[in-house]
Amino acid sequence: QVQLVESGGGLVQAGGSLRLSCAASGRTASSYAMGWFRQAPGKGRECVAAINWSGSNIYYADSVKGRFTISRDNARNTVYLQMNSLKSEDTAVYYCAADNTPWAVSKWEAEYDYWGQGTQVTVSS
């Protein structure tokens, strides 16, 4: 199975940028697809971006398209989420998730098999 550890969250002013990282261990990096989800207090968990094993197929939520970029470096077993032009509504706990089907690019929470502990992103206005 896969162990996932997120890092890079913090406090940033509106309009600023953060880069989240997700380090994976326990499985070959090319054997899984990856997604980034976020959850604000009192709200459901939302997929903001997903990427297949090779990086050739990518999904973005409409709310982040054009501002966020997902990428992966399989040699380093790491997935990234570059977040630019941050808004107050981006404030949430961000989770990294792995899907055992490496060809998949899914926005559905139920499709993912492993989850990280989450990292807090707070955007001040």
C-alpha cells in the first residue's frame, strides 16, 4: 500500500502563492494516479485536481482552473500542487490521495484508496 505525507501549507495573503507537496512511499510511483482534495469547515470534500500515472491526463475543478497546477515527478515519488492567485475561498485543509488504478483521472472521493493526513491552507483577505 501507499503512505502519503503532505507539506507546504501555511498562511498567505490573498493574491499570493503556495506550493504543496505530497511524498509517497510503499509503492512504485507509476502504479497509481493521484488527486488533491480540499475540505473547509462545514463543507464536503472537493477534488481540486487529479493526474494519471504519466501526467498525460489531468483534471481541474472549475473553481481553480487557470490558477492551480498539478504535476508529478515519479523519480522522486512526489506530486505537487502549485497554487497561484489565492483567494479567501481557497482556505481549507488540503489532502493528497492515491488511486490504485494508475490510468484513472477521477474527481470522486470514493475512487481513491489511500489518503494523507492533510495540510492547512489559510488565505487572509
